[in-house]
Amino acid sequence: MTKDLENIQSVLATDCGSTTTKAILIEKRDGEYRLIVRGEAPTTVEAPVEDVTKGALNAIREVEELSGRTLLDGEKIITPQEGDRGSDVYLSTSSAGGGLQMMVAGVVKSMTAESAERAALGAGAIVMDVLASNDGRRAYQRIERIRHLRPDMILLSGGIDGGTISHVVELAELIEAAKPRPRLGIGYQLPVIYAGNRDARPHIEKILEEMTSLDVVDNLRPVLERENLGPAREKIHDLFMEHVMAQAPGYDKLMSWTDVPIMPTPGAVGNIIQTIAEVEKIEVVGVDIGGATTDIFSVFQDIFNRTVSANLGMSYSVSNVLAEAGMDSIMRWVPFEMDPADLRNRIGNKMIRPTTVPQTLEELMIEQAIAREALRLAFIQHKSFAVGLKGIQQERNISDTFDQTATGQSLVNMMSLDMLVGSGGVLSHAPRRQQAAFMLIDAFLPEGITQLAVDSIFMMPQLGVLATVHKQAATDVFTKDCLIRLGTCIAPVGEGKPNKTCMKISVKVPGGETVDKEVMYGELFVIPAPYGEPVEVAVEPARGFDMGAGKGKAVKTRVPGGTSGIIVDTRGRRPFELPADHAERVERLQAWNKAMDAYPE
Amino acid sequence: MAHAYTPGLRVAERTTVLKERRLPLPGEVLVKEGDIVNADQVVAKTDLPGNVQPINVANLLSLEPADIKEFMLKKEGDAIKKDEPLARTAGLFGMFKRTHHSPVSGTVESVSDVTGQVLIREAPIPVEVKAYIDGTVTELFPNEGIAVETTAAYIQGIFGLGGETNGELTMVCSEPDEVLTESQIDESCRGKVLVGGSLLDLPALHKAIQVGAKGVVVGGFNDQDVKEVLGYDLGVAITGHEELGTTLLITEGFGKIRMAEDTFNLLKSLEGRKASINGATQIRAGVIRPEVVIPLAKDETKKDIEEKGASEGMVIGSQVRVIRQPHFGVLGHVTELPAALQKLPTEGMVRVCKVKLESGEEVIIPRANVELIEK
């Protein structure tokens, strides 16, 4: 029976995460789509259950209990809706099973290899390694690397259409020689996607057809000036569903239940971020910090980018955050005395028992200190990846020559950034919203005027897959129910001296008084302003400080309030530094926590 | 019924243990169904394709890729020895010929006239799979391996280092809260699987490795010491391939934590028996926990093995262990399961359980912070 996806009245959607499975029910009421309830249950891919559908059903049962609606008939999802029973459509996303792990290969590291990496990341994959003919490794090292890794899939690209074929053919020869062993067992043929120079296709087919499950798609970099990532991304997704997901316990059943193909969670979150940027015409950074990975999405200059830091997360990979950041970087955010060996053990215990939660305030502060570092490091990785295309001959005029900028520059611009959206347990489940605002500010260091928000109950994945079916429904629920507006951060760029004026600010809250303040360098404080009518803000930065209009130039605008209101942060940007002295730093952290009303006394 | 978020670690006095022993590539299975095997016995073997040496002959001899086949002295499928001539140019009037010699011994696998690259595959690498536990072969997977089954005591740990091994179970500590130190380990520990109490300190682990102990089972170990012993920070809990010399299995967690009474007493009751141990751990999808398998003597297996019913989840009376601060590692039983969310000191609202600890104290713990003790 074909469904009328245009006129849906209700949507049931699940997201199968690595730790928990979340289910939401959306209904059309008074002409608009709204979230009704949300349920949750542990994900059941592992022993003893080993069937992802059980976790999904448990989450849906919780939705039934909380909504009073009947959505299941035994273990069957009732669809379409009939009277009060069932829902019109069932959708799902998933990141359970560790996601899709890929290797990509291209000829030139900063051109085709990088484009291949973007294609893979955009499809929701984790990129284990990027091979390139010019990556500095010897051929035998590349072969060893392919043999050592156990990718689910390989994406091979290289050469513009009509260009030389030898390099990409050589890469294919190395892949064939390495005889990569996929992680899913003996009988499984490794999917390989070829998305390079079309002239090399016959040679690639000859070399790889027998040993791998080879698919050929359009060149993802047909000419240097243009990327064509769509066909490769779609093929990655199709193969992911067909080969990888189909092997994971219970997925074949789940796939048969959904009305549209299951999307990998990161692909879905990326989709809703792009939708917001498009609809509200803003530059956005979104972050999803999970147990195993931290995904960052950005839209700058209408260009979407996504990175997955598969090595940074709050449970499964929490020890890696410690390894990458170092003990000092984490300890610098902890506002009390702590023995480093004790901290190491606590982090280790969280890694091996990932589903536990902080019970004491001390434990919560430690987790949030770790989160700051995970977010900071993931963002550094994102900034270096979200760059303009390299390899392009630009027409230069006189002012460009003096400007000295080149393509390959990061697209990320914290001054022009309009909105920062956070998602993931440590942000969305923070007991006080101001804790989430504070983590986002400390980790990302937004500049100028930036709105802050969190995904209230991390339903962005479900909205992302819904957006492919019904954009309106997804956008309605996103703006009305999904986003919790935390407020707006006002942070001038520049370095100053404590107790010297940094700026003057005037905030007019609707129905309230005007707050006029002279702000010193090094301050952090909040002006309450609930979300609703926009708040008028005028900022006059002192000489040497920039609020986006140039040094010393005043700005005047209207900004949204939120649960935290207007957060004024003159602690410094470029640079931002914490005091080196331990006692002074602890004192400062405690003062800032108080200013933000971050924790109970 | 409440969800138990953390399936408990298994500690069973007597259960059926079934292990699948498979090759990574098709090969030869050396035993048959019904055979009795011992832990160190090789049950299947195969060869992994040897390492590949790529040589761009075209570049090295300044030839066009399309021409190299003309100057190759070996063709695809030919064997070649190290330093044997591989290709030679014609030179000028028969003089100034240039020769490239093979850097390795192996077989010429391919010669490409598109890239000018020659691949030489070295000798295959033999791979053997052992039985790992003493038991009976109950199933044969043709060309792949076997399933081996035994009746045994079974103990799961929370984290481990090192791979499969076996040895005689030996109690080194007499109490589950005792620290296992260097002075308690000597030459008599060679070849044994040692059992400690609440903590194994680093000097003791080094000593165990030095004397050739096969394994150590202990309640706790410091995370800092993991870094010391590996030489790097273990970012993600995926282990099993470390070649320490001694397999380590931790039953409770990081830090000094008293080994659970049941676990300690079970191990004590089986002292002297052969124990198979595997430290491999994977805390991700497809969770793998480290384990100790102690096959029971034949006459003991005649007793009926109680069929373990499906887990009920957490109910009033369930025995649990606390798995996070505060009260980390303490045992208790559930006295209440409040339906409503409760506020923690963090101000977070979560599902909780009321637990009566061993000490008699009654505490509120988030349900996510206890694990069921499963038999």
C-alpha cells in the first residue's frame, strides 16, 4: 500500500544510538506539527538480546505508556493511523553497531583524497584512514595499513575526468594486493566504490571486480573546480544499508518496518542542520557529543561540512579524550582539588561501564570538564577540515594579492557564526541549562554575537530523517519543540588588561528596564532575558576590541533571549587563557560558576 | 518490570561453555566431531597471504609502463629469490644494461603495463587456531573451524589485557580485599594463573611477567598503571592483542576495589585446576568481556545443570553491585523501585532504586549505576 506522505497526521520515529534507543511521537494539532511525547530504552544490539528491534519496541512501549495511545499490536508497529491507534509513518535512524567504518583513497591528499573524505563523512561514515599517492608513505606501508585495518567499505577516487589514470590504477593494485579483510567475517565481500577518473574504469574493474564487491559511480571531483559528492554519498549509504546494517543483529527486521530507508544518525543530524541554515538563512554550527563519537556540522557560506571525531566521546572513548587532551587540559576546568591518579581511575571506570551517570556534584563537574575538552578538540579537527577547495586557479585582482589569502582556508568563522546548537547526553541532559551554555561557550569560544541552543531531548536525528519526507513537519517541531534557546553570547575579540574597560553594553529587555553597564576585561555575567520577544542590544567596544563591525566600532542589534538570557563574556578571545596559577584558576572558575548560576551552592 | 541498564557480569559455579574456534581465512580443520581436545591443541590451520613488496620497475629502469613486460626476466607466477635479477634493460648496443634485483624472495604476483608496478608476494604466513579450553568438539565448520564445549565454572571480568592462555589456578591472596604485591610472587608462580584480592600493583605485575606467570585475576588495577605497562594511553577499551607475557583480568574496575565475595570464593574452591583465561575486552558494539573458564572434572558433570531462566531484570530482592561512586563495588539488594523520577545531588532527575548495602545502610542509587549479579 503506497502511503500518502504529504498528508500525515502522526509520525513515530526512533533513533538507535550506541547506548540508548529514543522514540518520539509527533502529531498534527491545530494545523501545526508538535512533539507529543518521547520514550527511551537501552539499545539491544549486544548480548544477551542481540536484536536492535527489541530496544526500539521497548522505547515505543514507553511512548505508548506516556501518551496513552496504542502504537503497537504485540511486536508489530500499527501503521497507518486508524482512529486513535497507530501512526501514519514510522521512521528510524541508527548509529548502533559502531556505525560505518570506511577507508578512502585518492591521488592527491589535499584534492581528490580530501573530497573523498568529505563524501564519506557527509554520508555518515567514520573514516579510518585516508590513503593518497602523495601521503608520504611508501607503497608497502600503504599495503600494510590496508591489511591491518578492517574497514566495512573502501571509497577509491582520483584523477579528473580525462586526466592521467596511472596513479589511481596503482592505488587499485595496492588494494588488490593487500586483500583487505572486512570485519564482518569470512564470506563477506568487501564493498568498494570507485568514484574517480572515468577513463580508468575498465582498469579498475579488471583489478578489483573479482576480489571485491565493486560499484562504479560518477567522479566525485570531475574537474578541480567542482566537487560532485552526491552520487558517491548515495552509493555509500545504499551499500551501508545493504551490507553493513544487514549484518547487524535485528537490522534486517528494522529495515522492513520503516517507511523510508534508515539513515545513519549523523547523516540525519546533518540534514536538519542544513535545513535550519536554509530556512532561517543563518550560519550554524551543530555538535552532537555522544558516548563514542563527537560529530560537528557546520554551514558557512552555504557550504555544509561534517566531521566525525570517532575518537572523542563521553563514555566509550572517554579515555581517549584524556589521552588526546592530556591530564592538565582536563584538570584546568575542575574547580576543586583532585588527585590526577583518582581522576584517571574515574575516567577508566566510565569507559568500561559507559551507561552509568554522575550521582554527586563532583562527578558532574568532572564530566563537564571532560566534555569541554572533547568539544574543543573535535572543533579543532572540524576547523581544519571545513576548508575551501584546493587546487583551484583563482583570478586574482590587486586587493587579493595584498590580502594573501589562499583557498584551503577554513570556512569556519566564529565572528560570522549566528547559532551554535548542541546535542548529546552531556549537553541535552545537563541538570541546569546554564551548564550546557557554559560548556558550549568555553569549548567553542564564540565571537561577537552568537545564539546558543540545545536539542532538548536529542531528537535531531529523527527530525533529520523526517525532513526527507516532510520538511514542514520537521521544521515546525524543530523550532517549536526541539530547540531549547539558551540565550545569546556577547563576546568581543581582543586582548586587554583586567580592570580596564573592554566595552559598554546597553540591553533593553521587553517589558523590563534597560541595563546599561561598563564592562571590564575579564568579566563574565548574565543579564536575564527570557526567550520570546527579541531583546535590543547595543555594544560599544573599546579601542582594540571588535564586535564584528571592526575594532572600536559599535554594533546595535536585536537578539533572542533564552533560559540563560544574555551572557556577556569579556574573558578574552584570540586569545582566551585561563590563569596559570592553580589557586587563582580554581578561584576564577568558582566565581564564573557563580556568575552563571551553574551549580547549586 | 524495570530495565536493568547494565547486564551484570556472569559468575557461574557450573555452566555449559561453548566456544567457536574459527580461522580468519579458509583452511584445514585438524580434528573431528566428538574428539576430546585440550586447550593448547591446534584444531585448525591456514596460511595468510604473505607480505607484498611493490616495485615500480618502470620508474627504476626509466621505462614506459607499457614496455616493462619486454624487459622482465620473470613473469607472473614465477618464483624469485632475494637479489635475483628481476628485470633488465636492453642498454645501448648491448652495453650499459641496467638490472634491477629483487629485494625479497617470493612469487611474482603481477606485472602492470598501466602503472609499471611489479608486485612480489612473500612466503605465506601460517596461522593456527588452538582449542583454548579443554573440552569436546561438538560441531565442525568445514574449512573454518570447530565448536568446543565443556562444563565449567565461568567468571567474567570487566576489563583485561593480553590474549588467550591457560595455567593452574593458584590463590596468592587469602582475602578478597588484600593487595597483591611483588613479594608474594616468586618462581613457583611460573605457568600459573594467579588470583589476587583488591589490587595488583605495578611492581607485582612486572614480577608476574618476569617469573612467567600465565595470568593474574584481581579485583582492581590502576588506570595509570595500564599506561605504564603498555607504554601508551589506552584510548578505547579494545584489548587482547597486547603481548605482555601475562594475561591480566580485572573483575571490579579501576582503582583498589575488593573482589566480589562470590567470585573470590568460587576461585578459591577451584584452586589447583586448569584455568583458561582471555583478557580480550571490547567495550563497543559486540561487547567482549575478559573471562576465566575452569573445566570441571568428568564426574562432576554428571550432576544436572540447572537451566538458567531468562533474566527477570531488576526486581525487589535482586542482588546488585554498585558500579560508580559513591559506594563503588559494594554489594546489596534492591528494597524499593520507585516509579517516579527522583532528584540526585546533581539535580538530575533519574530512575532510582533503593538498595540495602552489605553494611545494612539503605541508599538511593540511580538504576544506571548498579549491575545485576547474575548466576
